[in-house]
Amino acid sequence: MPIKVQDSLPATSILESENIFVMTEYFAIHQDIRPLKMLILNLMPTKIVTETQLLRKLSNSPLQVEVEFLQTSSYQPKHVDPGHLDSFYTTFDAIKDKKYDGMIITGAPLDFVRFEDVDYWEELCRIMEWSKFHVHCVMHVCWGAYAGLYYHYGIEKRDRLPKLSGIYAHKMLKPKSPLFRGMDDCFYAPHSRATEITAEQILAIPELELMAVSEEAGVAVVKSADNHHFFIMCHPEYDADTLALEYFRDVKKGLNPEVPINYFPDDDPAKPPVVTWRSAGQLLYTNWLNYYVYQTTPYDVRDI
């Protein structure tokens, strides 16, 4: 939450120069407050795990958030309890006339698959088009980020082999951005993907801003200049054991996966991983929710 101070207090300009959010008395008096309406399009087969990870990040702030979960109707996941979907998920037809302050489009295990070959691609395109006029700010995560960049800006992804898996250091290219408030100069985050785009592809489009990169993992965070879209290629919401579960799953399948980088101590899968990304991940989600959704969305959600 912001610090509220007198407009003319000398410390105000100093704190603002340090990228600390200071709310003036004038702004506080004129600010309307209500719960945020959030929609999550969960494309992951591990529904409950993904729900828990995202809700953990969204809940760790003073803001009140009302969350709805959205599923695709053109594709029914094969390994999800239908009762869970019936109880906790809605469909696009049921919410297409509503408006939301924020939306998250998750990743999906669709490496090496052309977007047009995805079973629910046409439906996803309808949802992304709808979000332009019905959602104040959208966060696209991992595969959802590549899908969003392709749909909105025509950026083609490419395959990456071997698969990128591990914990990587990231450099903020715009450290004064509200998205990075409170973060260290270098932050760590998990990656798990066999897909990539290049910095040159992002920089070639004036409507996009390259926000964070990794020397080893490449492009990590991108946003639109109008702050309507955020594209997160890493997984700051991952649990401590997420990469371990993926690694041992692939070992069991006989895929001979590489050990995730910078994850197991001494690169020994027998040792429990040490979490180095939790605080940065929390700040990334909290800053997005606060500065790009809560602080800027209209008080009347119908005005979005």
C-alpha cells in the first residue's frame, strides 16, 4: 500500500526518485475504492496447482480481489475432474458481457505446436480480442505470453532445444518502472520452456517495451506501451518443487532430461531445492496488481 503524506513534504520527491510510491493527500482524497474483479483463463492441465500458485500471489496484498476462473469450451482437458470444472469454472459465453479490472492467461504444455494447430486457438483468439474492450489490464504467462504476442503483434515464436529449465538471473532494463518497485538490482525466476523469442523481435515493435532479460534465458518480461498487456516468459509463481516434479516426471518417462540449472544444490537432484525467487515473484505480481490494475482502473467497472 502507498504512504500517504502532505503534498509539499520534502521527503516526497526523494522517495519518488527512489521509485517508492507516495500518495499525496489530494490523490488520496479523490480516490474511490472497491474490490477488483479478476478473471483467470487457466489453460494448464494441473488446474488446482496453477489455481493455488496464482491465488497465493494475488492474495498477498491488502487489496480485495474477486476471482473467477475461465475454461475453454472448445476443448475439454482429459486429466481434470469434470466436477471441479463444473463447480469452479465458467465459460466465455457466460461472461462475455461482463467487464474486469484484470485478467491472467496462463501457460499451457504446448511446446513445438503451431498456434493454429491448438484445439482451442480460435476460441482463445476470441477471448484475447474481447479482452481489448472488456479488461483493463491483461497478464499473459509463459505459453500464454507467446500466444498473446503472436495474436496482438504477429511475433513468431521459435523452438528452443534443449529445453530451458532452471532458475536464472534477470536484469531490469527499466528499473524505475512501477513493476519493479522494491526489487533488487538482479532478480531470480524459474523458466521451464522449449520456446523463445528474441529481444530484437520486441524492439522492432514501437508499441512494446522490453522490461527484463536474462543473459542465459533471454527475454523474460515485456509490456505494451499503453500498459494494457504484460507478457511474462518466466514463472515467478512456481512452488519450490515445481521444477523437481517436472524433472522426475521426465526421468520416469525415460526422456533423459537435463538437470534444471541453478536449482538443486550442487546440481544433485537428491537434495531439496533452495527457493531464491519467492520474494521477487511476489513483488512482480503485487506491483502489477497494484500499479497497473488497482491504481488506474475506473471506479465503475462498466467504464472499462
